[in-house]
Amino acid sequence: MEDSKGPDYKEQFCLDCGFATRALHAGEHFGQPHTPSHTNPIYQTSTFVFASAEEGARAFSGQDPAYIYTRLGNPTVKVLEAKINALEGAGVKLANPDLRVSTVAFSSGMAAITGALLASAQGGDEILMGNVVYGATEHLASNVLARLGIRTFDVDVSDLAVVRAAIAAHPKAKAILFETPMNPTMVLADIAGVARAVREVNPDIRVIVDNTFATPYLQRPLELGADIVVHSATKYICGHGTVVSGLVTTTVDRVKDELYKLVKDLGSSPGPFDAWLVNQGLKTLPMRMDRHCSNAMAIARHLDRHPKIAKVFFPGLESHPQHALAKAQMKDFGGMLSFELVGGIEAGRTLMNTIKVFTLAVSLGCVDSLIQHPASMTHACVPRDKRLAGGITDGLVRVSVGIEDVEDLIRALDVALAGI
Ligand SMILES: Cc1ncc(COP(=O)(O)O)c(C=O)c1O
């Protein structure tokens, strides 16, 4: 947390280093001078000690940047924030030297999305939202935001002409939030194109990208002109399926200030142990992502040729309508794919119930492979007509490809498909 800085966490650590070096070293420190642990310690404490009443008063007045209470700031959480800052923020050209990239950690991806939206809009304002988003994001809009008097409007963000028209038609809009690749259709949005449309038509709008599927290793929205990046750190950022956690990174000072207030007032800060686990996972992000990507590419090609598969949705396939955009804005194509079976939903059910190696579970970005059915699981809370309009058909199956030996994953798919 910014208002309780504690020791120097090398926030600007080697911003000119490579991604893997930053993932390992940024934000890290060796604990206290008399207990210099190699791995940064877990400050598993709710509160911090003042040496005197005067020191406590100075901390509360903001005169001293001391840690006070973990909801307001914690050194272990700070390490995670500094590391993501160095990963999402490197290479970002800021409008002036006084600006900086800032990251605030949250207790979940949904808390992070809520924070980013509430930091951008208030009652009476409007928010433009990608027409295909995670089910709970959709529910947040129709439930909580609607009750606060913030209206949301769906926009097909894969079409820049539609985006431009929506911005012009909604002068009260204060933010546009979208995922790319989208969950679970794997449709893309052109981040630089959306940011350009906003600057040209209504620069008051904040461009918010949910970067959960791609991670900063594959795609850096701030570099492409977005104002805010959100993550469900539960997924690839942590990578091991051990934690629910979220992150917001922004180049906009006012948004950062609002985020700090929101995290304090809503109490949506992560626990120190959770932050520590996410930080540990983050250290191997580049190597994990390389393997997720190569495994997913091999599986997508294999399924694309399989007689029992009707259609594969994966931006790495040349047949994906936005393959050129994927090559331009992503380093690689990610580990997520979805497909339709020739036999429809019944065939999909048989596949999910019989397949080995893949685990039938929601979530994604774990080291091991997961399979699930969006229409009845992750996107069940999205009204059916809206789901279908966005391409989330009843027969769509989503796979989060893990880092197992790819031959084993392909064999498991072949055996299960043969049984249909
Ligand atoms: C793209 C995307 N964004 C946000 C979330 C919400 O994250 P969390 O479950 O950590 O709250 C999810 C969860 O699946 C997701 O897939």
C-alpha cells in the first residue's frame, strides 16, 4: 500500500532487465537485517507495533510511511504489488515524468474488477462492457452496479466501428472494460484500436483490460494504450490453484488514489499468506506460459483435424478470424482453448465425464489441465439469449491446457473422444 511504504522494496528494480529476471527479483527483499531470509518473509500479522504513542500518531497522520494494520498495507502484499508493477509497467510510456505505474492487490479477481470500475465511475455514470465477459463480471454489472445507479452497456469490442459508435452514443460513459482473449470464446479485442477510439472520441473514458487469459508475459495492455489492467491472480499469475486473488495496475494517478481508498473502505485487501503464494507462483510465470502455449498449440492443431470435433476456437490457429491481431498484440497465443463437438452437448458431457488426466473443474491457468462446460458452469449466470449472442453455445467445452507432457494430454483426449 502506498501510504505505508515500509522498507525500500526496489520498486523500480531493473526495469530494463528481461521479463524472467523481473519476475524473479522485482520487489524481493531479504527480510530484517538480523534475520536475512533468502525468500522474503510472510508478515502474517493483522497489526504492526509502534515504538511510542508519538510514532503511532505520526503513522496515522501520514507523516511517517509506517505499516499500521494489514487491511491498510502489509510488507508481503507490497512485494507482490511491486513485482506486478515491474511486469505490467515496464515499457509503458507515461505522459510526463511525474506519473508512474501503480499496482494494488485485492482479495480476488472480482474484488479487483469491482475496484477498477468503482475507481472510474459513480452513480449516474455509465460503463461500456465487452459483450463476452466472465459470468460474475456480467453479474456484477446487472446486480451491484445497477443498484448503485451505474448503468452498463454491452459492446461487441471485437469490432472497432461498433466500439467507436458506442463511445459516441454514451457521453456519460466513464470506462470501457473488456477481456482479450475473451472467456470462453477466445474472440479478441484490438487493445490499441480501442484505446485510440477512446482518445479520439471521448478521452474521459478509462480503458480497462482484463488480462487474466494472457498475463503480462504474453500481452501488456498499458503499453498498448490502456489505462488500467485487472487480473484474476487466481489463474496464471499464481499458477498453482492455491489462492483466490486479484490485482489492478494503472497509469492514472487519480485511479490509484481511489483504489487505495476502496481497498481500505471495502476491506478487499488480500491476506499476507495468499499474497506470498501468488508472488512465489509469479516467479515461474514465463516458463509456465511458454509450456502452456506450446501444449495448447499442439492440442488445438490436433483437435482441429479430429473427425469428432466440429470447431476449435484458439487464436493461434491460422483459421481464427483474428489470428493476425493475436500475432500483433500477443507474444504467443496462450493456454486456453474451447471447442464444439460434432455430437453437441451430449458428446461434450461424455467427454467431460470420461476423460483422464484433465480434471473436471472451473478456474483456469493451473499447472495441470482443467476442462469445463461454460453454459452450465462459469457462465450459467449469464442470460441464455445473451450467452448465445456472444457465441457461448450449449455445446461449447473450455479447456485450460496445463504443462503436462503434451503426448499424454493428446492421448487422453483421443481415448475420451473415441468413447463418444
Ligand atoms: C477472465 C476472468 N476475470 C475475472 C475472474 C474473476 O476472478 P476471481 O475468481 O479471482 O474473483 C475470472 C474467474 O474465472 C476470469 O476468468
